[in-house]
Amino acid sequence: MTSTIRRKHCVRKDIGGRSPLPNSRLLTPAKKILQARARINRQRFGIRCLLVLIVKSQESAIRKKEAFMRLNERQQAVFMQRTDTWYQRLKRRAQAAGQTLDYPLADLRHYVFHNLGRHHCHYCCGPVDPGTFEIDAKIPPERGGSFNFHNMAVVCKDCGQAKGWLDHFEYRELISLLRSWAPRIRRNFIARLQAGRNIPLHLNHDGRVSGE
Ligand SMILES: [Zn+2]
């Protein structure tokens, strides 16, 4: 009886009782209703998803703005000025190396802003603030690193000045070694590294510092 009813609903009268579809694709009214409901739900869900995304992005923009407003006026001005200075500096360095930056100033600001905080240094988890942050190349350009966004890290002033030509793996190893030393010795060693930062290294063809 059920199969008779189903057949009755499935058969199209306008083509002489023959269905244009194979049996597996026959649609009963119930299936049609279910499919229609599913389609409507998909559309509704899609619209709801879109609305949720829009609301979330608006909330995120508001949160960012609020976080930025938590910096006082002087910090905001310093942040804007230092990010601009860093961007121009990196741009010049990239041009000198025959490269271009693959990100605009706004991306740099966004990245730096999200890495400000008491424990945000990429290497030592020290404080990073608008007045002292530095931009570091994880793999120094002098050793084949690029000026691309993915090679960039926001670091504290001490790390920015001490890392020099070490790559990020080597510098992390150095930091873990330094942590096992007495604080006084550690400070002395870091001061020596920072002092030597501006001394250019002239490597011989065999990789040794000239004069060795
Ligand atoms: Zn650091």
C-alpha cells in the first residue's frame, strides 16, 4: 500500500506515466519538503553565519580600538611615530638588499600592537612597550633571511640589541644558557653583546673574522 502511494506521487502524469528520473532519484512529496526545508535552513544558516562574522569583526575592531585607547596619548603618538620609523628603516634596508617589503605599514602596526605587553618579547618573554620595542629578523638578512612578514618578530630592546647575527634558534639556545648563569654574569655578558652590536664583522672567505 505504501509503495503504491509513493509511486502515485512520484509518477508524472504529463509524460504518460513514465518518470524522467531513474528510480533512485524519485522524489516523494515528503522528500521534496525535507529538501526544501534543508535548502531554506542552509540559506538561513548562511545568512546567520555571515551576520555572526560581521558582528564578530565589528566587535574585534571595537576591542582593538579600545585597547589602543588604553594607551595614553603620548604612548599612542610614540607608537605611531616608532612604527613609521621602523617601517621606513626596514624598507630602506630591503631596497639596499634588492628586496621589497611584502606588507604595508598598517600590517606592521597591527602586528606590533598585538605584541605589546609585559611578557610579549618573542625571545625572552620580557616587556615590550611602544617606546622600546624593536623589530627583529628571525633569520638575519646578512645570513640569507628575507625582509618578508613571516621573518619578522617583535622583541624587547635588550633582545633586539643583543641578538645580532644569531638566528632565532641560536638566540633562544643562548637565552636558555644565559638563564643558567648568575644574574651578574648574565648582565655583564649581555652588555658585552650589546656593545659589540655596532662593530661590523668582516668575515674571510673561510667564515672566520678577519684578524683572527
Ligand atoms: Zn627579549
